Amino acid sequence: MLVFADGRTVGTIGGGCYEHEAFWKAREAIATERPALLHYQLNDDFAQENGLICGGQMDVHIDPLIPSPHLYVLGAGHVGWHLARLAAEAGFQTHVVDDREKFANAERFPQACEIVVEPFADWLERTELPASAYVVIVTRGHQGDLDALRALAPRDLRYLGLIGSRAKVARIYDALLGEGIPVQRLRRVHAPIGLDIGAVTPAEIAISILAQLIAVRRGVDTAALAMAKPKLGRLQEAGGRRQEEE
């Protein structure tokens, strides 16, 4: 039986209340992108009460058919280059945005489904991103990061991450809070970005980011490996090793 996101169905698994429950579990699986296995004990009393002919046991496997997720990499420098390449191999459809044609071009990103050469603020102002989008901010400087996060923090996205040390993230958050961005929106940002695996080189940082993207896609809790975030509401500059932007 096929169950669509809008509630339409094609086919059946036998009718009755267990099909009704499976329908809603399928709708949930579409939203979470996670499969499920349901178990039913169809004893005689259950079958009689629900108008079912057969008893016994039944398993229902629910498998969401999800298209490849879209990843928007804002910044075509060293980390962005490694991330776009690795993410494409992991099944993401990659979009690369940078204001430098020398960096954002088909020769450097042959696997990208879209390459945009435009100032980040201009592109974000005119571009609608789906709620299912994954967005990584790895621009070459503080201003590009600030412009991108200012535009993206109010949007509903599947994933939004910002590269940088806790000190840099704190400064950007301070600026956005001062502009009126709600603190709840900033709490949803993965910043500093990636999982805390001791990454130092651009390739290693890209791997830590991709691991976090995959975990979000598969619904895995990686809180124990997440980077320590600056405290919102009383942001202070913090020490520690700096994630280098190109």
C-alpha cells in the first residue's frame, strides 16, 4: 500500500483498524524519514471485534520513500569544497553559493547540481528554500556569515549550521539578538558546526559536518558529540581552538 504525504492511498494491506494505524504511522514516517516495523497479534477476539477474517500475527514494514536531500553550501573555500564533494557521495544534492567565480565554478564542483556566483545576501533575499533543506554557512569571513545567518535564522529548515569558534559565534549571535532575532531561532542553529571529533584540517572539519548532517537526516541523537554552544542571553567571548574559515 502506498501512502502519500497528503493522505492519499493506493492499495491495501487488508483493511481494519490495523491498516488505519499503519496509515498514520506511514504519515509519521514521511515526516521523520525513518522506517518502522509494526507488530500485530490478531487473536480471535481482536479479529471478531474488528471484522477481520484471519487471526494469527502480522508484521507491517513501513519504508519512507524520500528523495535525495538538498544541501546548500554557502562558501566555496576549502571546507566547502571538501564538504560538497563528500556530501554528494553520501547522497545529498549539493548547491554551492559564493561571490567568487574563481572558487564557485563547475571545474571545482563537478558534482554540484547548482552553482551560484552572487553575494550571499542578494541570493538569500530572492531565494526560497524548502523546509527540508540543509544549509551550511562556511563563508570566508565574519560579514558573510552574519549576512547569511541573519537571512536564514528566521526560516524553518531541516538543518542550519554555522562554522566558527565559540567566540565568533557569540559575536554573531550578539549582533543578531541586538537586531531583534528571537533567541529561540538561534538555539536551533548548529554552531559551532559539526561533531566534536577533534577535527583540525579542512577535510576533517568537512567530515565532522557531514557526520552531523547524516545524523540529522537519520534521526540520530548526537548531543554527546555536539560542539559546546555559547550561552544565549549572556554571550561572552570564549577561548578554545578556532575553526578556521577559508
